[in-house]
Amino acid sequence: MNTNSQTHPTPLSSGEGHTDGASLLIIGAGPGGYRAAVHAAHHGLKVTIFEGGHVGGTCLNVGCIPTKTYVHSASFAEAVERQPQVVEQLRGGVETLLAHPNITLVKERASFIDAHTVETPSGQRFSAENIIIATGSSSKMLPIPGVDGPRVVDSTGLLQLKELPRRLCIIGAGVIGMEFASVFQRFGSEVVVIEYLKECLPMVDGDIAKRLRKQLEKRGITFFMGAGVKAIDGAAVLFEQKGKELSVEADVILMATGRKPNVSPDFVNAGLEFDERKGVVVNEQFQTSVPGIFAIGDVNGRQMLAHAAEMQGIHVVNSLLGQPDELDFSIMPAAIFTEPEAACVGPSEDQLKAAGTPFECHKAFYRANGKALAMKDTEGMLKLCCEPGRGRILSCHVFGAHAADLVQEASVLMCCHATVAQLRSMVHIHPTLSELLLAAAEA
């Protein structure tokens, strides 16, 4: 149980008297950590940030950015060539940001000695009243026989391949699995996806997810849904579906079964409450069970998204500065960069039904949109859920071209507590895909 739900941090001033001259220590220089550091530094706080690997974290180095480089490359060879160039350029940008005079970047891992002191492998010790943990997450592997086989890789390993696999088997149809399935099929691999759940992308509206999967099936990707993987035997993935024992052969097997928070045994030294599966326990302000220690991003297991980590870090720094903000973490857009894209913000239609929330569902289809027709991208649908009567927008789930951009507009409307009636009164440029939101509001 979290014991500090009513605790509020004491606002800081620049250079409060800590042993290293820092107002704030940050462990991890991924999206959450480095954004928090820069935000704090710009407001006069002295920051020491620790990173044992490359700055930018998983997202920049082996996650979002490399994956999207693959999505926007014409061939596997082009993707392999462009990926390090894009990563190095962006990594250099982060290092420039961290060169701020109020920031000290320590290129080592930091471990807790006690609640206010950390130590690096070289023996340096640093202390501060306030510490932010931003250690991110790592790939989660199924505990099955053969998982350590030479053909099995996680997303990082897949991105390190120099030759396109002729046959790729992906275990897991979440965001990572679906994006790589879409990309590698386009590059020319024979792709098979095995998923334990009945449908892909559980965070997305079930109707949207099914339609997207059907589109990927038309492109040649084979899906085995409701299938449990039992073992990996060399090139064979052994699984069970509807009581039948089946297998597929693959040159490369991608384990895309989610991510786990990067917690560390030294967290015990700080008195933190944490779980290896769920991460560090925090309250709504991202305070841990120990006053003065915060945990942001994937390590707290709440919203495992790079942009969530960034805004959580900014929110923590704002609270330390005594500056209230209006960040609403219940409105968290997300996107899946398959072809076509999918994206969502807010609860799905099924989740609203399960919660007993009264709502109306409005739909719009790409095939009726002028821009989509002109683009030859007519496969897609948008769902807009709103409160009945007052009509406040509750959620938006989309699959189709530029789904992420459409959901971002819906997210802005939700942050402003806009109603469907107000959306109907907003002028949209013609011809644009954004008119799909207007069409749904008018449906």
C-alpha cells in the first residue's frame, strides 16, 4: 500500500545545500529523465542526471525512433543504413540539451545507498533531498523451453539484423508485434503472428483492432489468435490453438510479449515499495512510498509510453517548483504505426460498456472522405464516443491513414472538455482527413 498519498513535496530553490550542490538527482536519461532535467534546469534548479547507457533511453536508441525509421524506409537495406544515422543525430540533440550549465551528466549507473544518497560504480556518491527514478523498462520474455535459442530475439535484437529473414514468427500481437509484422511483411518476409488473446491490440477498440488485423491478413500476414506458445525447438515454434497442437518454422523468432519495469535490488536500500512485474508503487503525483523520491515513466508501470514519461517528469518538476499545472494523465493518446495506422485516446466502446458508462458512439469511414479517396487510402474507420445529452467527448479510436494525427486532434478536444456539439461548430479545412472527426460528430 502506498503510504504517502497525502504527502506534498517542499518547493525547491536553486542550489539548496546538498552535498553535491544539486537540487535534484535523476536516475536515467531516457525521455522522462532528460525532459525532467532540462525543465528543471530552465527553472534554475541544479540537476545531476545519471545514465549508464546511451542518453535517450529505449525509445530513441532501440525503440520508437529506430522502429519508425523502418516504417518510413522503402526497403530493409535502406532501413538498416538509415537507422544509426537517425539515432545518432537525435542522440546528439539530447546530449546538447543536457549540456545546460545547470545540468551535470554522469555517464554511469546510479544505485541507492539510502533514501537520499546514490553511488556510481566508480565510487562517486551524490545526495539530494529529491530524487527522480526514470530507469525505464526492458523486454519481457515468456518462461518457456527454448526461449534462449539462437533464433529468438527481442525488438532490440531484431533491429540489429543485417539480413532480412525469409520467415519471421512474431509471438505477441501488441504494439511492438503488430508494427514489426507490418514492416517486415512489406520488406518481403513471410510473417506469422501468434497471439494468446482473441484479438490484437487490447488497448484499441475491438472493432477497430479486428478491422486492422483483417487488412494485414489481406496483405499476407498469417495470424493465429487465441493461441498459447508452449516451447521453441530450434526453428519451430510449438503452440496450442483450440485444443490442437500446431507449429510454425521460422528463421527468426521475435518475442514481443510486452515490457517489464527496470527495478533494481538497491531500491530496497531506499525503502521503496516496488514489484518486479508492476514496477515502483507511486501515487497520482508519482511520489513513491518514500518522501522525496519519485518514479516516472515505464518504471512505475502506469502508462508505458515515451510521451507519458516526458509529461510525468515535467509534472514532478512543476510540483517541486511549487508551480501547479493542468496536466490530465487520464487523457493519454497512443498510436500504432502499422500500415494502415491505428491510434486511440480514452476508453474503448467495450470498456465504456463494462464500466456502465452511458455513451453514444459516432462513426465515420475513410471511403466517404474526399482526401482519403484522393490519396487512395480508403480503408479505415473512426469511432467517436461521447456522453449522451451534453455530449462531452469521451474517446476516439481510429484505424486508417494518419490515424495518429486524427487522435491527437481528438485528444486536444478532450483536454478542453469539448462536446460533440462544439466539434460540429468547428471549421475544418477541406479536403483533409480531419473532416472525418467532423463527419463523425455529424453522424
